[in-house]
Amino acid sequence: MSGDDTEQPTVLVVDDEEKLADMYTLWLRNEYDVRTVYDGEAVLSNLDGVDVVLLDRRMPGCSGDEVMDRLERRDDDPAVVVVTAVDPDFDILELSFDDYVCKPVQADELVAVIEQQLTAREHGDDLRRYRQLATKRQLLELEHGPGVLEDTSDLRALRDELEQLEGELRRTLDDFDALLESFQRINRGPGRTRR
């Protein structure tokens, strides 16, 4: 993105590993207005004007999971991207995030994930919800195999809602295939190859 600071989207980096959080900040500061905090408690007091939160899950005190729960109950609506060393499992079905990438991540991956969230916001709630569900599907399939969405009624409901949203988005968004392709290029799981 180009322009002066007033035009730059705001990203909040949240990680208790200060060196890692500072590295993410350095990577992103030329593209975004970046704020950095080192614990979950500090998130809520730093949300004003934030577009995207990069959030670690495992932090002492207020964990990333607790932060997501608190954010869900607020009027603020930043996109939440979990950036963590915690491998995803079925517990992600209950978490309120927009994307999830496993550490280690590279600068280009963080920028790509942030840009996808900003694009999804421009296209409305259906695309945002689709990406949330597609991320959960992709992570669970990476961890448990491609047939996992047939296992329980919760997983089948995720699959069904995802299919319904995809059909609607294909009818209403001319660039849906391009958006889907850019989404699928992100390597979300640890040690996994890109699709």
C-alpha cells in the first residue's frame, strides 16, 4: 500500500515474545501503521482504529483465546489473525478468528494474510465469514485428513455453511476465483507445503 500514514491500515501485533513481536513490527511498518503489545491484557486498550490484530494464542496471563472471546463481545470489529505455534485442533471451531497461521511465518506471508483480511472487509460479511470457515476447514483437513468434515454434526454444519456461502459468493462476486486462489496460496500449517 502506498500513501501517508493516515491512509495506512492499522495492525496491532500481540505476542509475549518481545523479540518476535518487534521483528513482525519491523517487517510491517513500511506498509502499515503498526502498534505492538506484549500481552493479552493490553489488547483491549489499544484497539482504537485497528483494522487487523495479529494474535499469539499462548501467552501468560490473558491468552489469545481469552482475547478472542473478549473481542467477540465488543463493538470493535478488527480482523483477528492468529499467529501461533499452537497446532490447530477441533477447539478452533469455538474460536472467533479470521485467519490462522502457524509459526514460523515469513514477512511475505504476514503481509499476504493482512492484505486478504483488508480485501475481505471491502467485500462484506459473507466473504469474511467464508474465509473464517475455509480457514477452519483447511486447518482441520491438514491435521486430520480430507474426510474430517463428515465426522460430526458440527463439522458437517461447517461444511454445509461453507458450501452455501461459496455458492452465494460465486453469484455475487466477479473476482471470487481470484480471491479464492490468493487465499489458498497461504501456508497456514507448520511444515506443510502450499496447496
